[in-house]
Amino acid sequence: MHPRAATAFARPQEVMGQRANLAGMGLMRTPRLSLALAAGSLTRAATRVSGRAGDGVHARGVAIMKVEPRAIRILAQGRSTVMVTGTNGKTTATHMIARALGDEVAHNATGANMHSGVVAALAESRAPWAALEVDELHFPTLVAQVRPRVVVLLNATRDQLDRSHEVARVATGWERALRGSAAMIVANAADPHVVAATPADRAIWCDPGARWPDDARTCPRCGQLIDWSPETWACICGFAMPEAHYRLDGDDLIDLQGERHNLCLALPGRVNRGNAVMAVAAAAAMCVDVDTALARMAPMSEASGRFGTYDVGGRPARLILAKNPAGMAEAMDIVGDAPLIIGINARGVDGRDTSWLYDVDFASLAGRTIGVTGERRDDLALRLHLAGATPLVDADPAVLAPRMPLGDLCLVGNYSNFMVWRRGVPWPR
């Protein structure tokens, strides 16, 4: 490990002193900021009373920044912050980190990850630590304002290309932003775009186990084809996967000292074991030891609705968000042989183009009956038919649920479907 990276694990006195100072004095607030916070609270209350969709977080954040444009920078001062970005897994990984850090953490727990959501989270709590997920396109401006202690780069994959950027452009934006940041970077060593964006002298490399070569066929440095294997990747120019300081090995995490820790997580799937590796590394960089972090994370069973179980047509159904090819692949791993309903919309938050469904390997669904719902259910039904599945189509998942094979359902949907479903009735535990 690089000497500068090692220092991230040797500052407990500094962090605990900061915690005590902030707890005693509170955050410094100017009269203008106080007015902005009051405006934000009134706006949120008005939004809720009006019955508009949403919980008022965005409206509150917008109101705060209208009155005090510097609110994020001011509210972030004096905190030790972990900032998490990436295409997939931000909400779950940030929830894990917030749990690992303990009780005094400012956290945008609803998943509102643009400027309005970040300022609302910081305004909500005077906690000395913060765990903030940040949209990958907004990361460059937010990292400059928040000045986090630790940055977590999860992955960079294709996502809604009709309104987003190409993967290489996103990663280039991260790289430029990190040049001006002093943060330690917990980085996914298995993702070439993440590695290219990460300053090696401040890197804490993690191998979360997953490999997604489809969006990293060519080298970010020279443009030649990358040679991928199940264990590693490398380019002829010398650009290659770094040796991981934290890595996933089956159901175990192997830490900085080479010690093995079993991941007894309530959250399902290999993707969440990988998220746990990244979260533990981030917590360690904040001076929380591995066993403490894992003990705090283990009981977590959902993250802002993700992986929660809800009543759908009188049956328990686990909700899974999948919004792009990489995310859908991980969702299929979680689903396994369980009865499955998939819902696809194409609203603005989803991306209007559903052609990404043809980049998903649905071979594991061949020969199975799959429930199909959502506004673009006909597109999805055709895609599943071509993959060898038998689509069962209805606009209402509650109508499909009783017709599905026996067993606890999985309900997989892209963003606008998921946001509606998570408002359903939780299945009694």
C-alpha cells in the first residue's frame, strides 16, 4: 500500500477530537444561512401539506440554495464526510457506510443525490460525520463544495445514454475533479474506468468480486483492447488492475492485513457482498475497525426500499431496482430461480430508450414464465420471448402475482416503477 494511503487508517485521535468539538459547538451558521434553512423547512412543510408527490426533500434543498447559494460549502465545513458515487449501488453502499459509522451521521437516506438532496441532508443534521451519495454527473461540482475526507468510486457503466454521458466521459470528469481534492479514494480496482480516474497515491483499492467488461473493452489510457480474465484485467500498454487492499473471496472479506471476515449480511446477492467490501474500506479510512463496521452493517435488510419485501397481490415480493444492463445482470443473480415479475417504464428518470434491454443476458430465464408489467411491457415481452422465456403480461403487478409460480416473488423494475412500488404495504415480518 502506498504510504499516503496508509495514513488514512491511523488518525483516530484527529477524528474523535473533531467529533467532540462539533458536538460541543455545533456548526457555524451565518444569518443568511439561518434564513435559508428556515425557508427550506417552510417549503418542505408546504410541499407535504399540498399533497404533491415526493417527501419535500428536493423542494427543501432548492429553497435553501436559492437563499444561500453557498449552503453546501458552509454546512459541510468541519465534518468528516464520505462521498459515494458510481453508476450502480450508490444508495445501498452509502446506507452501509452510514450504518458502519454509527449513530451521529448526516445521510441523504432517501437517495436524493443531486445538489438539492445533499444540502437537505446536511441541513437536517449537525452530526460530525456525513455519508453522502452523489450522482455521478454532479460529482465534480459537489466534491469541490463538500471537500470530503473519503471518496468511494463504485463503478462506471452505461446508463440512460439518451440523457447521460458515455462512460469514458463520466470517468474523465471524476479524474479532473479528484485532482483538486485531498480525499482518500476507496476505488474499485476491477473497473478500468475507475482505476484511470483515481490518483494512485491516494487510492485504497478494493476488489468487490464483480467483473463487467462490456463497458470497458478498450483501455482508457491508450485505446487498445483490454485482456480480461475472471481474476484480473490488463492492457498491452501496461495499464492493469492494481492489487487490492480489500477483496471479496466467496462469502468472506479479506482486509488490509490479510485477515478473513465472514460477511453475514441480511442483504442478498453477490453485489451486496461487493458493496460491503467497499463500505468496510471506507469505514476503515474513517477509523472504524472492520469487525465493528461489519457488525453494524449485518442486520441491514433494505436501503431506501431496495431489497425490502412488500405485499404484491397478497404475496410477499422482494423489490429490486435495475436501471441498466449491469444492474439487471446483478438483479438476475439475486433472483436466481425465484418467481419473477419485471417492470419497465421509459420516463425521463428512466431514459426514454429501452434498447438497453438487448444488452442484458436473459439466458437464465429461458423456459420460465416471467411476469411482465410497466408502460413498456410490450418491448420487454418481446425481449424475453427472444431469450426463450414465456412472458405473462399485465399492466398491474398485483394481477400478475397470483398467476406466478409458487414461492416468494422478486419484483424487478427500473426507476419510476420502483418508486411507485416501494410506496406499497410492507410484508409483515
